[in-house]
Amino acid sequence: MKEKIIEKANDMFLNLGFKSVTMDDLASEMGISKKTIYAHFQNKTKLVEATTDHLFCTISDGIDAILEENKEPIEELYAIKAFVMYHLKDEKTSPQYQLQKYYPKIHNTLKVKQFEAMQECVIENLERGIKKGVFRENIDVEIISRLYFMGMSGIKDQEMFPRQVFPVSKLMTDYLEYHIRGIATEKGLEILNKLIKEQ
């Protein structure tokens, strides 16, 4: 039952926002009593913590599976973007923003975990791209990987990029292209342009 509650809560939080969904909403949506939810989660904060952990693990496992496919580095970045977008339901309600505003402690813990996971994967992608001649040899991998993370976090800033003006999927696509164009060789740009045409 605990898993089912986490999955349903995750779905509702992503579609409606962390603040908007109450324990009553979740209970009625699942056709169970609130008491059942409280038997597994002491309060809503604990539930939010469990669902963000669950989503983080789902996304991390999915990214690991994509990395194991050993795709060409630029294609790999696009595959990861598509996978993340699918799991974040296009972030209509910008759950990240609500999480930061109403559950800052959980948000900060999550950000550290995301940084550690993403840093490793981005550095590996950059190094492979350099070896394959699609990324320039003279880039500083440590700096670029951090810039990439900061940019990905930055485009989630609601004040800078209001959702009604900047849909998340467009922002992510444009940012990814911006990132790759900044570090690609001629060979890399050919691959990028081909991928953009196919999208």
C-alpha cells in the first residue's frame, strides 16, 4: 500500500503541485481513508519526502539505463532530456518551484543529490564526446559540467522564466541546444543539426 500511495501522490503532486494537493485529496482520489495514509506517513512533509525520493530514484535508474546503451554523446543528451521530460509530466504546475517555496529543506537535499548524480554523468558524457571528436578538446570539463547543472536548475526559476510564457519542454530543448553549440566541434554540429531536423 505504501508504494501505491507514493505513486499516486507523485502523480498528483506533478500534475497539481505540492502545495495544492492535500491528504484529503489523495485519500479521496485513492478511495482510501486518510488514516491509511497516516499509517504509512506521519505527515504531508514525510509524504513529499518519500515521493521526491521515489521520483529521483526512478529518473536516476532511467538515466543509468540510457548510459548503458552507449549512445553517441550528443544523442545521449537528447535521450536523457526526453526521458526526464516524460517523467516530470512537462512540469505544468512547476512542482520544483513549489517544492522550493513550501518545502525548502527537502528541495535543498534533493538539489545536492541531483548535482552529485548529474555531475558524474555529464563529466562522463563530456569526456567521451572529446574522445569521439564531437566536443572541443580545450573545454574545461569541471567548469562546463557545473555550468550545465546551473543552467538546468536556472531555467526552472519561475520568476526568470514564467511558465505561461516559457513552456518547460521548449526551455529544455533550447538550453540543450545552447549547451551543445557552445562546446561542439564541426563534427558535433553536424550530428546536432541532424538531430534537430529529426525532432
